[in-house]
Amino acid sequence: MEENNNYNHEHHVFERHPIMKHLFYGLLGLIGAFLAFYVVTDWYFKAMLNPVNQMKRMDRAIERRDREMEKAFKKAFRGTERLQERANHVIRLEQTDDEYKVLVDLVPLNDSEKNVEVKANGNVLTVKAAGIHGFGERKSLVEFTQSYMFGDDVDLSKLTKERKGDMYVITIPIE
């Protein structure tokens, strides 16, 4: 019974002072909100400052940068491969039983044999070709160089050069 009296007594205090009841509930709400905020903030900062999580973030950043670098390298080398293919179309070597022919396409070289330079040094023949490409202000210099090493059965001093249509033909006889 005494228990019941205490309950009634406490209950009567809140009934006599309704402001106390609202202050009590407000204080409980503030304490609960503070504790919830504190717990969530504590979890967040522990996770943020955890060295394992920091290492994982760094690993992801490094992997992302590696992928970007790999894409850039692939893109750069794709351009180099295209240039090499273009060079093979501009300057190419053909062999028959009695001669070698180096064929230079003059169309990408402004259709001028003056843009082709041929040098022989021992057994090595170097063909350099250059031309200007583009329109208006967007012009660029295109330059191709090919070197060929021949065996002792070739005398580079006997080579001949002539223009045939859009091709510049360098003929090297085989002895």
C-alpha cells in the first residue's frame, strides 16, 4: 500500500505542476537526442579515423588513378600505332628476284618529290619524307622515317630514284 501511496504522491506532483511534467519530458527528450547524436558522431569519427578504413580509401584512390593512367597510355599508344600504320602506307619496301623497290606515296607529302630525302650509309638506306597537313590555321607537319638494312648482295651506290605518277620509286639492284 505504501508503494501505491508513493506512486500517487509522485503522480499528484505532476498534476499540481503541469509545467514540471513538460520540463521533465523536454529534458528527457534533449538527453535522448544528445545521446543519439553523440553515439552516431562517435561511430562516424571512429570509422573515419580508423587506419584500416583510411588504407582502404587510399587503395581505392590508387586503383582509380591506375585505371585512368592505363586508359591514357592505351589512348597514346593507339595514336602511335595509327602513325606507324600510316608510315607503312606512305613508305614501303617490295622485293623481287633482281631488285628491291622502296615506294613512297607522294600524296600525303604535298605531291612533291622534294619532300623525300634518301641517304645511304654502308648497308643502311634511310628514307625521310615530310609534308604539311591541314587546312587554314590547323596545319601540322607530318614526318616519316624508315631505315632498311641490306645484306652484302646489294650495292647502295647503284640505286636509282624516279617519280611514277603519285609514287616516288627508289630501285636498288640485287647483285
